[in-house]
Amino acid sequence: MVDAADREVEPVSSYLRDRMLGDASVETCRSYGYGLLRWFRVLWALDVGWEQVTEAETAALVGWLRHARNPQRQRRRPGSHPAGSVNPRTGKPTLREGYAPSTIAHNLTVVHGFYAFFQPFGRGPLLNPVPENSARRAALAHRSPLEVRQQHRRARLRPKIAARHPRSIPDEHWDELFAQMRCVRDKALLANYFASAARASELLGVGLGDVEWTKGQLWVISKGTRARQPVPTSPEALAYLAAYLEEDGLPPEGMPLWRTRRGEPRPLTYWAARRVFQRACEIIGANWTLHDLRHTAAKRMARDPELKLHEVQTILRHAHISTTELYTAAGLDDLLDKLAAFYSRPVQPVAWPTQYAADDIEAVFGAGQ
């Protein structure tokens, strides 16, 4: 990270270097860098040195993030739904113009970790400028996994974060979306995303030697552990993959399966794959994302009566089964048929078992029961 004079900000470099030595991923360090860039921009605007900060500067950061316009939300295509609205076709809200509460909470975590890193070296303020809930930290540090999770108050300046349930693509939308894929490569990519429930970046790194055709599985580099792990795939997805390799040829040695189709062959990046998917969604007026494909596959697996929940956890490679349980929750879209039948049924009169006396029922519940 550099300042306005294009000079390296040494404390940030030291902290990010320590994160990388602690085996943090490149994406994690990148997000931490952006969080610290927002923090230092506030300090530069207030003309306060990073070692002389107090909670007042943290409050200024939170206040700015709550009201500032996120530049990433301004890049909208003509005719797209405005920021913060709900897509009428999918029922999925679009991102609002400002910074999300989760982004604010993440930024506070980054700043807290930044000053906690320098505290043992005697650098920075004596007290961490980001408030924390010490009672919550103490309780979580000694909590048994078998105990019920206790509710704690949020630390000051921490935003409320609403629980988000994963959204899946309905069957009728899935068929319509798949029909918009322009070439065999895109169909093969979409089919393997759906069958393997792999993350977007994981599947794009699969090479020819990572495909086990007879066993019906792919080997991916896990996003969390960065270990090479197997994921399942379906015969239909493998058939699309074989058709893609027959049409475009085998990849050069050391290159992933998924390549660009124009010019010199290059590995297909995440941003290019996302744009392919976005283009198809725009045609049908949807706002699904690549990660929604993983949610869709996970939800179907979790609701299959032949698959046990711990088996789905193994397939999805979740560290905790509580994460897998999120896919078993019923949404309002799943209850539309049952609600339609409920509204069409006449109101049933209240009936009491015959062993209860009418006088007793009236005394407890009132007249007319």
C-alpha cells in the first residue's frame, strides 16, 4: 500500500507480511489491504498519525462507511435494476449503493488486528482503538462445542448483520439459464459447477490430470485449506466436458482445462467466467451469481432423502456441520404450493377431545370455544 506521494506505508507492509507468513491466502491479504487503505485514508483526511489514534477515529471510519457511496456499486449497465432493489424474477436483492454491514464489520476486524499486531512491539496506542466485547471473547474462548451458543451484546460501533440464507436457482430457471450458454465450453463449465458444488475459483484450476473419468470425480485445490481434494461430478457433466475437449482440443501441459476461445489460448480467469454467467443472466432478467450454483447443488443434496447431512458435509467440505444445516432451512419460495393449498381450504372449526367437559373448556378458554 502506498500513500498519495506514492511512498510505501511501512506499517501496513509489515502487517501484511506477517499475515502471509502466517499462511493467509493472497485473497485474504488483498482484502486486508483494502481495509487498511480505507482506515489510512480516514487518518490522512483527519491529519492524525496512525500511532496516535483513539476510538474517535474509529467512530469516524464507521460513520464514513455508513454514508459513503461504494464506487464498486456505481458500475451498472443501462437497464439494470437500481442498487438496493429486489429482482422481480429471482426475488434476490441487489447490493445497495453504500458499504454493507458485513464490510464495515470486516474493516473493524482488520483495524483491530493491525493494532493488536504492533502492541507487543510497543508501537501504536496503548489501547486498541477498535472497541471489543471482552465478556463475549471470554465466553467464546472457553465454550464447549456441545454447549448451546450464548447470545452476547455487540461491541460498540459494530453494525447489525442480518442472517443470510443461501439462495438456490429454481429448476425452471436452471433449464432456462443453461439454454443461454453459447458454446460447449460454457455448458461443460456450468454443468460441472452444478454437479460438483465446487467454488468458482476451485473448478477453474482443474487440469487434465485432475479428471478421473471412471470414478466420476475431479481434484481441486480447496480455497480454505489449499489442499488437493476430490469433488464429485455427474456423468452428464463429464459428457459435456468430453465434448468440449473434443471440440477445442486438449490443453497444453500445465494449463487448466478451461481456456479462452479467442486469440492465443489462455487460462479462463474468474472474472471472465463470471462475465459469461452474467451475460446469460441478463438475457433472462436474473441476478444469480457463480456462487449460487454451489448453493443450488448443496440445497438439492441436503434435501435428498437418500443423502445424510454428514455425507453432504463431506461433499461440500464444510468444517462444521452447522454450515451444512443452513441448506435444510425452508424458504418462502419452497412453501408456495403448500400455502396455496392452505388458502384454498375452508376454515376448520375448533374441535376438542370428547373427554373434556364443555364447562371446563368454557372456563379455561372463554365462551364460544
